[in-house]
Amino acid sequence: MRYQSTRGGELPADGFCDVLLGGLAPDGGLVVPEHYPVIDAATLAQWRSLYPDLAAEIIARYATDIGRRAAHADWQGLQRRGVWRCRDHAPAQAR
């Protein structure tokens, strides 16, 4: 995944970890993906039954430099430590 600044400036790093820890872009703009992953109806339907792991699935699509396994392992670690214990959630719907 590559990222860009909303002000058009170049970014010195493209990886998710660098973007996440870097805050604003060097030109003061927000850092946004160059493109957004497409989520089809079948994937969205599958995710409905995986709600506790949904955050890891979404993060893995943006954090392509850390990989899907690492995203899931990090998320599961947060769940084990009790950082995420939300039982209620908004249902995801395909358009």
C-alpha cells in the first residue's frame, strides 16, 4: 500500500508503520492511501461472522508492510490483554 499527502507533497516512507507513527505528512497534510482496497459483497458477508477479527482484516489491507499474520497476532494480543472488549457493534452492510 502506498500513501500520499492531501496537500500533494511527497512522503519519505510508504509503509503503514511509518505512516501510523509519523502523524501528519511533512507538508502538513493528512496521509491517505493512494487507493482504497475494494471490499466485495462476498468478503463483507464473510466478515459478518468474524466481527472480533474484523479490525485485523481491515488493518491488514492497509498495513501491507507488516502482513496479515502480524496484523492478526497484534489484534489477538490486544484482545487477550482486554484492550478490546466491545460486545456491541454496528452491522456491516453491502451496498
